[in-house]
Amino acid sequence: MPGPRQPTDLLKATGRKHLSCAEEAERRSREARVEPAKTAKPPKWLPEWMKKDFRTLGKRLIAAGLYTDLDADVLGRYLVAQHSWVAASREAADALDQRDQKAAEDWSRIQDRYFKQARACANDMGLTVTSRCRLVIPEDLRPKEDDNPFLQLIQAGGRYA
């Protein structure tokens, strides 16, 4: 079974598939192109007190090349789920402190629900370690070995070139 479709730039960078000029042009014409965002503008439905966190996290995602304007709702949902998880965790801890087993179980279920929501959004946005590991960086975007001073030192036989 074939794997997921990869962008043309990635196919060319890995060198695993040769495309003719016509195939490449046809393939590129079918790819969706989204311009990267310049700023992270929070959605209107997001509570005002969460918008600062949205902009802060949005700036970091833009710098990493992982954010476009289309991602605003997912990032907003992530922040809402994260805040709700924190609140449910506090309530569960309070119930445990009061030795109220029934309330602790109820809040733990709610906490788990919000955790799953936050994790799903985080995976979609590349905010988790495993989701970042699945991101593929084309060869031409990786640092060149020629720029590595340690490699230059080794190749020069201990004399820095």
C-alpha cells in the first residue's frame, strides 16, 4: 500500500523519484499552496485573556515554519483545551485532598477528556515531540556539512583550514 502523498519539493530533495518537467509541473499545479502567516491573529471566539498566550505560541510556530492563518482555530482550541485541563486537574486534586472519591473520579474523567483534546490539537500543530519527528525536512534545507567547523578540523588532519 502506498504511503501518504508527499510534496513535490520533498520528492525532489530526497531524490527517490525522478519526475519529468511535465510531471513535475502537473504535480505542482495540483498541490495546495498556503502562504505562511506574518502574525498570529487569534480567532474572534477566543476569550480575551487567552489571546496573549495565542500570540506568544503563534510567534514561536511561525518562526518554526509550522503556522499559517488556517491554523488559528486549531491553536485556539488547543489553548482552550489546555486551560480546561488545568482547571479540571485543580478540581481533581482538591477532591482528592478532601478524600471525596466520587468527585475525584468525575473530575479525573473530565481531566482525561480535556487532555485528549489538547493532545490531538497539539499533534495537529506539531507541538509534541512525536509530531515534530514526523515532520520531514528536505535535504536542501538541512545544514551543509561544509559549514561544520568540527568536520573541517577533522578533514584537515587536526589543522583548522
